[in-house]
Amino acid sequence: MNSTTELFEQHRPQLFRIAYGMLERVAPAKDIVQEAYLRWQDQDIDNIKSPHAYLSKIVSRLCLDELKSAKSRREQYIGPDLPEPVLTSESGNPTEHVELTETLSMALLVVLEQLTPVQRAVFLLREVFDYDYASIASVVDKSEAHCRKIAQRARDQVHEQRPYFEKDIPKQNELITSFFEAVQTGDISEVKDLLKKEATLYSDGGGKVTAARKPIYGDDKIARFMLGIQKKAPEDLHIEFQDVNGEPGAVVYIGDELYNVWSFHTEGEVISNIFVVLNPEKLEHIEHESL
């Protein structure tokens, strides 16, 4: 490995996090990081004062271009369009070489979807990756003052919905395990007790597999939905508990075939949000990396 490649590899995990945070898709994020690598190879790195800033700028700009071109696709998507899940347990997704923490949780990424591409870029670079405004300005081709205003507007939009993150990981894991156990026993009151009254469940099938096409609101409706699923569950269905985007989650298999991925956001003793990704296209990267 030459010095140019070695230097790039030091930045690859952070570049992937930026690209994934912008695009919410694993394969496109990897493609953009690889494109940045190819461009990096053509540069005289001795003339680059800050490789970190240079590479982040390339990746962020490529992501902005991709977001603009993908706008029509997202508008035509059937049902909730959730981010592709990334397994962040030690046993999951080892090829990413990156730990996606609460800063890129499913709950936060869903909230960020209300922002424009530029707002999203500014918010992520400032609030998640702690970039200074001079660096952000060079990425989005705007003045520092304008970037500050964009960041403030983005914060204002996100603030009320930005999720609180529970720090007690064992408590979170116990809550999720109890939730699935309650569903399996079929006790609706027990399931409801583990859900926040205003809880929301998002199910993403992308029109390719059966899934709820609208979010399900409220503990009672979610509990009934879960028990309905349980009644139809095949005998060879099994669950593996893993962290998904830095929060407690589960990977569900039917036999040896990956069926769906669950991510949960908890608040204290209850579950506030459930995200279920069933769209096979959004699970391909997990299947390939488990081979």
C-alpha cells in the first residue's frame, strides 16, 4: 500500500459516515467514497494542506449531486422510505470498519429527511461531524454567514423532533427483548405496556413486499399490528438481536433467508419508534456481507 492510498484509508470510515448520512444508502455511499479515492489518486497530495477537508469536500459535493438527481425517485417511492439499515454490532457488517453511533441513528436520519439537500449537508457537517463554518462554506459554495443561517434554520426544523438517546444500553436491550417476548406470548396489554402511548411504527416494503404503506400511530394499533404479524409467522422464523445504526435492533430470518431488519428508539422504559425495513433492495448489502 503506497502512502497516497494509506492516507486515504485513514479517512475512509469518516467519509463513509458522511456519505451514508447524506444518502441513507450503503452502496451509493460506498460508490461515492470510491470515486473520491479515484480522484485522490490523481492529485499531488503534497500540495493539499488538509486531506481531511479536501476529501470531505469531494464526498459532500458528490452526495449533493446524487441527492438532487434522486429527488424524483424518492417522490415516487411507495410507502415510508426508510434509510438502509447498517448493522453496528461487533458481529455485524465488519467490512464497513466504522461504528455508526447515535449521530446516525435511524430515528435521527428520518427526522433529517424534512431538510433540503443543502440544509442536510450543513446540518450533518456542523452538528454531527463538528466541521467549522469555513470548511462547510467551501463544500456548499456559500459564505460562512449564509452557512450559519442555514445551520440555524436546520436546527430549528430538527430541534422539536430530534430524538433523545437513552444511554443505558443494557436497559435498551432488555426492553427490546421483552417486547418480542410479549408479542410471542400474544398478550396485547403486555405489548402496550412496553410502548409509548404516542409510539410510531414505520414499515418499508418499497412496494416490493407486503408492508404497511402508512406509519402506524399509537400503542394500541401497533400492539394489534404486531400480534397480527405473530399469528402469521412461519415456524422457521428466528430473530438475531443486533445493534442497528447504533441502537438496539433485530435481524429476522425465515430459515436461512434474511427477511427484515428492525430498529428501535427508546425513551426510558418504553419504545417510542419502531423502524422495519423489508424492501429486499435495502437489505442486499447485509445479505452479501453475511456470506
